[in-house]
Amino acid sequence: MRKIVILLSVLVALVAFFSLGLAQDSAKTEAKAAAKEVKEVKHDYVGVTKCKGCHKAQFEAWSETPHAKAWEALSAEEQKKPECATCHETGKTAGETAEMLTGVQCEACHGGGADYKSFKIMNKKKWAADPEGQLKLAQAAGLIIPTADDCMRCHKKEGNPNFKPFDFEKMKDKVHPVKAEG
Ligand code: HEC
Ligand code: HEC
Ligand code: HEC
Ligand code: HEC
């Protein structure tokens, strides 16, 4: 009888030991997966000329707005200051020829387009057949449909010497006001 009790407690201890190890392992894999996910969230910028080809109407409307000229609003000196440039530029393209995209371009609001601009995703036929499904694919590839929070990354008081109160509902129709077709 005693032998069995000892054997049993050894077994219990062993099981506890291994499951602790397993739990630690799975915690590690989870942390790794999370880190990978954060990495994958980065989608490279391509620049407004890449969007222009397929979205002529939005491009033309945007070109007339202050966002398109936000870089020119800064003096040459101010353009060199990171504390000014951050909200007056869009970001760097990827690769060796990393080019700074100036002004508040499409991707400052819609997210880096390297992955969602793909013809497999932003495809007229596929989009017409299944708008919700294609939008989901686009969003999974980095497309942002902007909300007030996305604007308030720049339209906030801190660091913005020319701050004006921001009203998303009133302002969002001014970003590229496309006239109704036909
Ligand atoms: C190959 C052509 C093509 C390119 C390049 C492209 N798009 Fe699109 N995009 C489309 C098509 C087609 C749709 C589907 C809706 C439509 O027909 O306008 C779409 C949809 C969208 C939508 C709207 C999603 C909705 O809710 O209806 C946004 C926003 C968008 N594109 C932004 C961009 C931006 C920003 C870029 C540049 C980084 C870009 N697109 C590049 C063809 C393209
Ligand atoms: C946090 C983002 C942010 C930073 C940082 C920032 N700006 Fe701006 N800037 C804006 C926004 C947004 C506007 C448009 C006004 C508004 O709606 O707040 C603007 C507008 C301007 C304008 C146009 C003013 C007008 O009335 O047309 C100038 C010039 C300007 N900023 C210069 C600067 C300078 C110089 C710096 C650095 C000292 C700077 N900005 C830093 C966000 C910023
Ligand atoms: C300042 C932010 C901002 C910029 C810059 C911007 N957009 Fe948008 N875009 C929006 C918002 C906001 C919507 C409307 C989302 C909604 O309806 O809720 C939108 C909607 C769209 C749509 C859906 C159809 C429509 O016209 O509403 C397309 C396509 C689009 N944008 C393409 C572009 C392209 C291409 C550019 C660059 C030439 C661009 N956007 C620049 C904020 C922006
Ligand atoms: C990357 C920073 C940035 C983001 C993101 C951004 N803006 Fe702006 N916005 C600016 C700057 C900078 C200006 C001023 C440009 C200038 O006057 O030269 C401006 C100006 C404007 C103006 C013109 C204001 C005026 O008084 O004429 C409107 C409207 C506007 N933004 C709406 C929006 C909306 C809506 C969003 C989100 C969908 C948004 N912006 C996102 C930086 C940004």
C-alpha cells in the first residue's frame, strides 16, 4: 500500500513538472506569434502615383486640398525639423531607394498600400461581385478605412502650432470630394 502511495505521488510530481514546462513552452510560442503579428502589420508605402492610376477621381479631388500641399506649407528650414515634418509628410517607401513621401498622401490615411493595391485584391470585377469580401481582403492587407482616431494622429493640439478644432463628421467629406458620377 505504501509503495503505491509513493509511486502515485512521484507520478503526480512528474505530471506537474512536465505540464509546467509545456505551459512555459506554449507561453513562449504565443509571445513569438504575437511578435510576428506585430511585424506583419507593417505594410510598405508606395506613393500616390501608384493609387492615381486606378483612382483618378479621388486623386484629382485630393490634389486640390491642403493635404496635397502640406509639405510646401513648411519653410525649407522647417522641413528639416522632425518636430514639424512628422504631420506634414506620409512616410518612407521601402528598399534601398527609400524615398520620403511628402505631404499628406493617400497612404497617410489609408495605410501603406504595397500589399492591398494588388490587382488580386483591388480588382473591379471581383469587387463588384463581392464588395464585402474584397474589402475584408484589402483590410487584411493593410487598407485602413479612416475613422476620427486616424485623423487625430495629426489633428491634435500637441506639437501643432496651427491647431484648429477638429470635427470628423464635417471634415471627412473634404478630403477628396468626388462629384457624383453621371
Ligand atoms: C489596380 C488598380 C488599383 C490600384 C493600384 C489601387 N486601387 Fe484602390 N481600389 C481599386 C478598385 C477597383 C477598388 C474597388 C472599388 C472601386 O471600384 O472603386 C478599390 C477600392 C479602394 C478603396 C475603397 C474601399 C471601399 O470601401 O470601397 C480605397 C480606400 C482604396 N481603393 C484606396 C487605394 C489606395 C490608397 C491606393 C494606393 C496605395 C489604391 N487604392 C490603389 C483599384 C485600385
Ligand atoms: C501633430 C501634427 C503636427 C505637427 C507636429 C505640426 N503640424 Fe503644422 N499642421 C498640422 C495640422 C493638422 C494643420 C492644419 C490645421 C489644423 O487643422 O490643425 C497644420 C497646419 C500648418 C500650417 C498651415 C497653416 C494654415 O493656417 O494654413 C503651417 C504653416 C504649419 N502647420 C507649420 C508647422 C510647423 C512650422 C511645425 C513645426 C514647428 C508644424 N506645423 C508641426 C499638424 C501638425
Ligand atoms: C486625409 C485622409 C485621406 C486621404 C489623404 C485620402 N483619403 Fe481616401 N478616404 C478618406 C476617408 C475619410 C474616406 C471615407 C471613408 C468613409 O466613407 O467612411 C475615404 C474614402 C476613399 C475611397 C472610397 C470611395 C470614396 O471616394 O469615398 C477611395 C477609393 C479612396 N478614399 C481613395 C483615396 C486615394 C486614391 C487617395 C489619394 C489620392 C486618398 N483616398 C486620400 C480619407 C483619406
Ligand atoms: C499625417 C497627418 C495628417 C493626417 C493623418 C490627417 N491630416 Fe488633415 N491636415 C494635415 C495637415 C498638415 C493639414 C494642413 C495642410 C496645410 O494647410 O498646408 C491638414 C488639413 C486638413 C484640412 C483642411 C483644413 C482647413 O482649415 O482648410 C482638412 C479638412 C483635413 N485636414 C481633414 C482631415 C481628415 C478628415 C483626416 C482623417 C480622415 C485627416 N485630415 C488626416 C495633416 C493630417
